[in-house]
Amino acid sequence: MKRIGLSFIIPNQYDQIFMKLFDKLLNTPSTWKRGNHEEILINNGEDLFEDASDILNNKEIQRYFSKKDYYPIFASFSVYFEEEGYPAIEINSLEELLTSSCDLVISIVDSIEVLVFSKHEYILDEVEKKYNTLNYTNLKYHFDNQKINFN
């Protein structure tokens, strides 16, 4: 069994959660595919990604995540580290992640549960360090032999 993911609970509040948890990752050349069902609100009730494409590079998505505080209700991102030419598709299960060119899946469910699944152990280690620094709760590990759906 190989550790392939983490899940934990974050405060139910407006914040810049993606910048806090994934600041190093957002500086890594990558492509982010937004999930089909997403609701991330900014203070006036508007959608954070109202005018955004479904596929963004790391610099583009970083601009959105650093604009202002936001409230993630549901969100899912499939992240690819390869150069252009890959099929950036939404990944919906652990099985799909393990058999695709996708490197990482990040989901927020019901405003408070964060799920991070990655083929790269160093990413999970970095997220776990951030989890400890930010004093979040209910850390759980997930392994490659589990059946897990991301949405």
C-alpha cells in the first residue's frame, strides 16, 4: 500500500485557502483543469472564476486565488505538470488519477473538507506540513488500494 492522499478539515470561513496550502505548487509550471461542479464565492456572492476558462496555467489560477478572500463550497481541480499537448481532463476517481497523466487532484467538499491526492509523495509531505502549521483538524491518510470518488 502506498500513501496517495490526505484529507482534513479547514475552518468554515472566507479565506485564501489555496494560497495558504499550495503556495509552492502554484509557482510550479502546471495546468489546472477546473471541475464541472464548482462553487467558490467572493464577498459579494459572485463566483471567483466567473470569467475564467476551464483550463488555466499556474500563473493564471494563482491570480484568481490571490485576488481576495473567497468561500469554497465545492471545488475540484485536476493538476498536470506536463508541457502542453496532454489531455487535460477532469479526474473523478482515484482509479482515473492512477491511470492518467494527471499528477494531482485537489477537492473541497461542503466548504470544510479538503482532499489532496497526488502521484508525488513530496506534494503530500508539503501539504501535511502546511496542515500542521495552520492547525487544521482531522487528518486522514488515503492509500492506492482504496476506492475513492472525488466528487
